[in-house]
Amino acid sequence: MAVIKVVELMSNSKKSWEDATAKAISKASKSINNIRSAYVQSQSVTVKDGKVAEYRVNLKVSFEVGSSK
């Protein structure tokens, strides 16, 4: 039986929500092994001078505990 742990991450990007998500997974995979999935819990933006300045995502990332890559 696999044991799955979930951590919450926040990430941002000047390009898109997709880029923010990819950045979060890429960075997390450097210190977390066996990432199985990510759920985008929420998306938001910051606005500057009437334009989108930054895309933000909150993710729930799940990974298997106790097995190697």
C-alpha cells in the first residue's frame, strides 16, 4: 500500500498560470521525490497600471512517501 503526502505550494510568473504551475513543480521536484500529481487550488493575479503584472497559483502537490525515484 502506498502512503501519499500532500503539501501546499504557492508560485508566481509574469507569463501565465501554466508557467507558474510548471515552476512550482520543477522547484519542488528538486527536494521532493515521487511527485504523483498537483491540484491547482486557486489562481489569482496582481494588477499594475491596469494590466496583469503577475500570475499566481496555489497548488496541492501529492507525492509517495518512502519509495525512491
